[in-house]
Amino acid sequence: MSAKTKVMAGMIIGSSLGGYLPSLWGDSLFSYSGLILSTIGGLLGIYIGYKLSQ
């Protein structure tokens, strides 16, 4: 698996999990907390994918 694929997979998985997290406490997936956590999850996923590719 190439480095680009790992980074993209990390971004997709991280942003999906981060966006879904607010639904655990009753917020919408499209609320402000959902958007912020989706961004944080995506960035964290990119970082983890990058570290795994090295």
C-alpha cells in the first residue's frame, strides 16, 4: 500500500469517526460540533496515516 493511500484512508476514517461522534450525545451530524470534530478527526487521520507510511 502506498503512502498516499494510507494518508487518504486515514483522512476518510478519521473524519467519518469525528463527524459521527456528536451523535452519541444527541447532536446532529451537521452541527458545529460535528463539523469541528470531523475536521480534527481528518487531521488526526492524516497524521496517523503519514506516520504509518514511514
